Amino acid sequence: MIMRVVILSVLCFIAFTTKSQSDSLVVVEGRVLNAETKEPVVARITYQNLPYGNRMGVINNSTFSFPLFDGERYSITVEAAGFASAKYMLDPAEANEEKRIVKDIELHHTTGKKHNVGHVMRLDNLIFEVAKAKIDPDSYAELDLLVKMMNEHKSMVIQLEGHTDYLGDPNKNMKLSQQRVDAVRDYLVGKGVHKSRIKLKAFGGTMPLSRDNTPEAHRLNRRVEVRILQE
């Protein structure tokens, strides 16, 4: 009788643990698309947890789906012949109420691609500490790609444009956006990019991408963009 009770207790514990893990598990899913035609693109999709990369996987398809374990952030790299590779960071905090992150990834053709004057790029994987201008080390890979672009185009001049969400004190938001572009410039200069090739502009919360009052919209509004001033 005692043995039966013990076994039942163990089974109940396992079932409860499994259910708890399932309830907290975040799943990422999405499609890989041609940015111009919106058609599916079969790509090599590599993902790994940050910062150690001890959990990783590879998918060869035009769609993907995989779990984010233990609340860890993951990086995802998408590569396809004839297209520029894309790299993003996935944060479980961005999951919806169904514990899912839906992210379609658009790839751009490399043939004839130019960095035209006026073109604006958003640094999607640039992360700062909350309400601070300290750059998260997980952001270094994307900033290094920007350094590489600057090194490949020796005459290029860029403008770093800092934005916050529109919540809180406007003056503090403006100051924070300035401090954040200062921090990005300092990183680039530390990697050998001449300071004269980097202009700065702070917008605070005056130019939101979305006015939706949701955590996702506020995260979207907090960003640094790179504008090409000279090729």
C-alpha cells in the first residue's frame, strides 16, 4: 500500500512538472520570404541560445518553429543563395498570450545592392539595459556588422538616430536617446571607424513607429537607426 502511494506521488509530481514546463515554454515560428516578391525562400536557419550557444539547431526550409528553453534569449541566422544573410535576436519577453513569437524574416537580394544615400537601417538586435545607455554584449555581433560595412565603404558617412518610446518625461527620453547614440558611436570608434564619419541625432519619443499602447509597440519604438548620408 505504501509503495503504491509513493509511485502515485512520483507520477503526479512528474505530470505537474511536465505541465509547468509546457505552460512556460515559448515557441518561435515564422516564414522566410523574398523581401521584394513576398514569396517563400528555402533557407538555412541556424539558432542558438545566448550567450553560450550550448543549445542550437539547424532548419533547412522556408518555415521554422522551435522552442526557447528556460526563458533564454536566442539568436537566429538565416542564409540563402543570392540573398544577404539576416540575423536577429529572439527574446521570450516578446511572446504573446499564447506563449508564441511569430516572426517572418524577409531576405534581400545581394545582386546590385547598394547603400544609397538616404537609406535607413534599423538595428533590430541592438539591446540596452533598461532605461540606460549601456549596450548589452549580445548586441556586439550586429554592431560588428555595421563596422564591417563602414570598413568596406571607406567614404561612407552615417547618422545614428536614437529613439525611445513616448512614455514618461519627454526631456529624459530625449537625453536617453542622445546617450544611446553616443554609446553606439563610441563602440564604432573603438573598433576603428573614424569619428568624423559618424553623425548623431536624438529624437526621444517624438517619432514613434506605433502609437499602440502595448509592450510590443513600445519595444518597437525604442530603437537606433542608421541613415546613410554619404556613400
